Amino acid sequence: MSIAETLAHDPFVVESVEASEASAASAKLQPYALTVTSTTDVDFVTIMDRDRTRYTHPDPQQLGKPYIGSIDRALAGHSHIETYAGTLGEYVRAMVPITDSSDEVTAMVTLRDRTDIQELTGELETMSTLSDAL
């Protein structure tokens, strides 16, 4: 979740979602999100408006389309991790609200972090091994 939190507080991201309409925000943020994906252990980054409009997505056909999934906790200002089946299949994702200087939620960022998945998979394998040993 740390990468999602970093993105949600990045001045470039905060300013881009505050100062731009959807297509302008996408033009700024999509290359940035793809760079984050290619240089970290993140499978995808989706940044969206409060109304679910996607500014970024690994599939360019999804830009400007509504985000699928629950956003209620993020709209309430809470970061969280959940399992979800979306346009990219079933996965564990982190969602973090993007806030302005008065702590109002202006947008949200969600991502799938391969490290989190690898850690969860390792924990499940360990639990399975321990269970088999009993």
C-alpha cells in the first residue's frame, strides 16, 4: 500500500486531478502511471475521479470509463486493501484517497502490488504446509 500512498500524496498527481478536466488529467497521468508500473513491483495503477472516471488504466480503452468496484471507503477518506474481480481479473488491490489541502477527497488511486501478492501467497503456502503437518 505504500506505493499507492506515495502516489496519492505526490504533488504532480494531486495538482493534475485538481486542475484538469478528465481528458487533460489522463494526458498528464497516464504516462506517469505507466512509468510507475514499469519501474516498480506494481502490476497496474488506476487513478480515478470521485465519479469513478478513470484517468489512468493499463488498457487505454478503459480511460474515461467508469471504475468498477467499491469506492465508498476511499470517498470517506480511508485507505484499504481488498480482493476484487475487475477488468483485469481477480486480484488484491490497495485503494487510497487523494486529498486536497483541506483534506477533501478529490480522487482515488488503486493498484495491485506484486510484492503484496507474493507475500500473501507465501503466507498461504506456509499455512498450508503447517496444516498438512498437523
